[in-house]
Amino acid sequence: MFQTLLAEFTAAWKFFVRFPLPSFLSGDGERSDYPPVDGHPALLRPMMPLIGFVLGFFAAVPLWILHLLPGGRLTAGIFGMAVIPLVLEIAGSWNGLISLTDFLEQRRQGASVEDALSASVSPIDAPRSGISMILMMTLYFLRMVFCGVLGMCAPFWLMVALTGAWLVRAQLSALETAGGSAPLYEVPRGLRKHHWYLAAGAMVVAGFLHPFGILLGFSVSWALACLAGNICRDSISGVNDRAVQVFGYAAEIVLLFLGILFYASF
């Protein structure tokens, strides 16, 4: 069973993240008991919250180490602001930032939610209007500030926030595709709610010293997933990859800010 989980996690990681896994987490030599489903790893959806947890763990570890040094809080804050957001964006190929920026820009121009969610994602180097660039820089700056403050005050919250944001993506992936009758990422029978269980377990590990934070992060993630799901059903009668990126990235910003509200005590 462990070999299957490791193989499925590695396949899911490669599906979403550009960076290779460390050797101790890589399951390249392992085999899964599940065949692929619709061309993607069978346990792709349940593994999505674990992807967020591992990304948050790799972000938090250097911050914890920096806290041990003289003047470590300030150094961790600068590192969190300058390095962590950039690495996370590159890991995700900038898809979340681009998707949310384009969605907000199209809504500003008067497009309906349906049209804004149905449009194709533009590449990072595509020509953009001045307002679109300002939107993108503002979103990235918010992420920088939030990661910097959390780097100083509560590095553990990066694991909680990223787990929750990827849980929102996983729950949206459980919806039927826009105009289709099957989930965006189908899973084997009996495993359709396991992304919730794995997300809860990951949050417990991330914030075991902060039980209120675990309950808060999980509850807000659930609320954001329900809200995003309702918007997708009402607007495009389902979900698509762009909607997953838009609401997943927005959930991450909300959850990061939530951590600042409760744990940024200087």
C-alpha cells in the first residue's frame, strides 16, 4: 500500500509541479496498484492536498532554520518575501497567478463570469495591458508580503495554507467538467472523498501545536471550496482547468492572509 501511495504521489507531483522531488520522497521505482484513469494518475485528486503540504513543508523548513540564527526572524521574513513566492510560482509554471489575473481583468472589462472562466490561459510572456500588469504585480506583491510576514511569525501556516488551497483545487476537480458528465479528475470507486481525509491529516501534522489553526484552516478551506463550486456550477455548469487555477490561487491568498490575522504577533 505504501508503495502505491508513493508511486501515485510522485506521478501527481510530476503532473502539477516542475521541480523534481528529493530522492527520499521520489517513488519513481515504485509501482501503483491502480491503472491510470483518463490518462492521469488514478489517485491524482486525493494526492493534491499532499502536494500543497509538501510545497509548504519545503517553504517552511528554511524559515525555521533561519529563526535559529541571530536576527533570524527578520532574515526569515526577508527570505520568505523574496524567495518563497518566486519558487512557488516557478513550481506551478505561474499558472495560478496568470489565471487569476486574466479572470479579474476580463471581469473588469465587463465579461461575464462564464466567459471569464471559459477563456484560455495566456502564457506568462503574452502582451498585456497596463492595468493587467498592475493586477498581476499587485497579486504577486500580496503573496510576497504574506509569505514574508508568515516567515517571521508563523512558518507552519505555509503548510496549512497551501494544503487548504490544494484541497480547494481537489474539491473543484471532483465536479463534473463543464458540458460533460464525468469529474475533471476521476478516481477509483470508493476513493472520491479521500482528498478531504488526507488534507485533514496533513493539516494535523502541519499544525499539531496549534489545534485552533487546524480547525480554522480546514473550515475556511471547506467554505472556499463550497463557494467556488457553487460559482462554477452556476456559471459554467461544471468546472475546467482554468476555474481550478483561478479559485485555487485565490484560496491560497485568502488562507495566507488568514494566518497573518491570527498569528502575526510581533
